[in-house]
Amino acid sequence: MNPNSKETEGLWRSSRKKKGDQESEARPFVTTRVDFAEDIDQVIAGTPGSGRQGGTVPPEPEDGGQVAEVAMARTFSRLKYRKFKGDGWEDVDEWLSELDAMAAANQEDEAIKLRFFQGLLKKEALQWYKEESDNVKQKWDLLSVSSWRAFREVGGEARTLGKLSKIRMELEESVRRYGQWVRSLIHKLSPGIANSIQVEWYVAGLPEWMGLQVRQTRLQTLPEAMEAAQNYENSKQSILQYRKAGKTFRRLRKIRRNRDSSSESSGSSSKDCLETGDSSSEEDRSRQKASGSKGYRKEKERTIVRVKEESVSEKRMIKDLVNSIEELKVQMAEEKKARKALPSVRNNVWCTNCGKAGHYNRECPHGATKRVQFVDKEGSVFFAEPAYEEEEMEMLPVYHVNPAYGRGRMMQPVIRP
């Protein structure tokens, strides 16, 4: 047997992978950042008596002394940054705030941010960065403000101001979520807004009872107003107010739904169906009473039943009124008689057209007689029938004397002889 066979066998066995090594390779690989101390060579070298080289076990003390303190390596994961294209689909305010937060988590200062800022830009944003001046690129404050002004949405400030003036806290919304929404809108505006205006925007959107309590504290800044609103929300009084408002809101919503459903069902069904529905609702009501339900649920069911009955009765009443009005119209048409004719002969009444008694000139059956203006020798004018001209030949009509007489706006008054 070869004397070196044991050595080769030992080498062959040592080259085989152990169970622990296979398990370590099966695990996922994570990239970490490692910061070593100044004396890292001494830490990695290990002790000469140890079985493995490069171990991290500190050397044992000589002559029974204390163990020397060794600086261990610090490891932490590094967060990745999000790219920015500048095409209008991404909000530049959110991207800048996210960039600052990740840089703070990665423990990177402004110099490092200025170095990798260009690598995060793409397309339009990268083209803008190339055209920017060198003075702006060397200072992070100027670079962030310049990028915010270049890529902010057109008309975004006007829309943000409109949202802040109309923003209202919903009934089931928390104070924390409402405050975050207000603060995000304020960050989209230009810097330098007064604290009093920010507080007014925030407090104006709170519910009435909460806004009254917050205003009594005389707040100066937005964080103080948010803290006061949060304290009031956590108090017992606020919890009672929210429960009361939530109950009324849910009760009104349920009543409205039942009213709509009852109106639809009553419009499609007949009177018999309505009567059967009333009887069934009364039976359900009696069952609810017999079941012994207590609390506000019973009150809700009672109010819902009352609303249903009132809506049905109102529709019945309106329908009865319409039917009665139609019947009255029919009766009035039957009782209406023909108008009596006016008497043809009246006392102390005569007509100025025909000269007969018994009627007025507007009721004259003969019609108005034609009259002509005449002028006598003295120049006086009067009206007469054409037959008068034959009797008095000395008289001439006015249109024979002056053809333009009577055509003006002013007529000469009639002078009778």
C-alpha cells in the first residue's frame, strides 16, 4: 500500500463539502456595507493557537490578564434610490422628499448627494441637469430648489390653494391622516407661508366641535395645532362626539335607503299591494316587540317603520286629492248653464249712431254712419251727414276747401252751429 495513500485520502475527504457548507450556499445572498476599524488586520488574523486562520476570536490574555476590547465590524443594508424622468408623471416634491429620507437613512451627506444626483436623472431631467450652471450644481440647496421649480406641475400651486381652502376632514377619518394630507399639500407650495395661514387651513377643515376646542388653545404653528387636535381625539369627549355623529349619520343613511326602496316599490305596485305591505310591516313590528330587542337598534327599526307608513299615507292623500279635483271638474261642467242673452230693449238708453233707443252705439246693428266735416261762411267747422250737403248748397266740405286739413297730428276742435 502506498504510504502517501492516507495523505491523499485525507485531502480527498477534506475537499468534500460538508453539510453546513451546503446549507450556507442555499441561503439567499444579501449585499451589505461593511466599515472596518483601523486595527482590522489584527482582528482578522486571529490567534496562532486557533484551529482556523482568519477567525474573529480575540486572543487570550497572557499571564491571566483581562481580555482586550476589540472593535467589531459594523454592517448595515443600503437603500436604493428611485429614478426621476421629469416627464410630468411623477411628482417632484414627493421624489425630493424621498431622496432626502433615503440619504439620511444611508448616512450620506450633501457632497455624496451631489455626486450621485446626476445618475438618478433620466430623459428630460438629465437634459435639464446638463444645461444647468456649475454654481447651482455645487450646492445642494440651490440644486434642489432649481429642480423643484423646473419640474413642478403647471398651475399646481393654484390647484393646491383651492384644495387647501376646500379641504374638510371626513367623519370617519383620523386626525393623523388628515394632518398628513394637509402637510403634503402645504409642502407643494412655495416656501415662506406664514404659520397663521397654515394653522387656519388646518383648523378650518376640522369638525365644528373639534375646531372650537382647538381654537381655544391659541396655537401659533401647524405642529401645535396637530398635537392639540390629536389630544382632543384621544380624549373621552371626542370619542363620545364621534360615536354620536356616526350613529346619526348611519341612521339617516339607512332611513334614506329605505325611503327610496319604499318609493320604488309603491310606484310599481297597486293599492292592494300597499295594504298587504302595511299589514306585513305591522306584523314585523309586533314580532320585533315580542323578541324583546333593546337599545338604539329598536329605536332605529321603529323610526324606519314610521317613515314607511308616512310615505305611503302621503301618496294616498295626494292621490285622493287628485281624484276629488277631477270629480269636482266633472260636476262643475255638468252644472254650468248657457249664458243668458242681454235684453234688446233697455230704458233710458239710446244709440248715437242710429238715434234709436234701447241699445248703446257699440251694440248698434246698423253700424256707424259716415259723417263729413263742413265749414260755413264764417269759417266754423262741424260734422254732418252727406245728405246735409244736398240741403245746404252753400256749405262745402272741408276737404274741398283745404285738401290738407286733418292730416296733421293736431285736429281743429269741432264747432257746432
